[in-house]
Amino acid sequence: MTRSSTDKGAAGEDIAVRYLRGLGYKILDRNVRLSRFEIDIVCRDGECLVFVEVKHSPSGRFGHPATWIDDRKRQHLRQAAEAYLAAHQIDNTEVRFDAITIQKGAVEHFPNAFQ
């Protein structure tokens, strides 16, 4: 029996949350849906609000998960972040986009992965 992509994604996000908490990040939200976009994790690194995209490849068969965050995905994440900031009436705060990849159990963190 194979696990669904939703189950794999949730497992990857659980790993990412544990990793981020270990770094001292404060998790604010998970799986935030804004219109047709989704943000995997919203957290704080000190005063910085961080939007995190998680890519999980248990087998590693389809290349490095970081390559799955293409220009279109980055644009969707930016739009989702703008919607999140507006919905929560957040302004005048430092914001960044991180990526976390999990491949064959190895976690890689890319702070400030894109702008």
C-alpha cells in the first residue's frame, strides 16, 4: 500500500516543524489556505516572519526537492504571503521565504531561499 501525496506532505511538514522548533523558531500556522494558494508553515525567527515551503521526497527518485520550487511556485508563495499579511493586518515587519527539503530522511534548510 502506498501513502498518498497528502500523507507524504504532512509527514514532511511534521519533520520540518520539529527541525524549526529545534532552531528556536516559533510556529504560528501550518497549511494556511489563501484563495487558491497554500503556505506550508508560517513561523517567527526572532522578529522576522518566515514563510516556509516544504518539499519531501522519501525516495529521492525525482531529483532534488529544491528544484521543485520553480518560478511559478515562488510567485504563488509571494501572493499567498501578501494575502496572509493583509488578512492578519501585519505591516512593518521583516519577512523572508525559506525552503526546507527532506530527501531520504536528510533535512536541508535554505533560509532566504528566494525573495
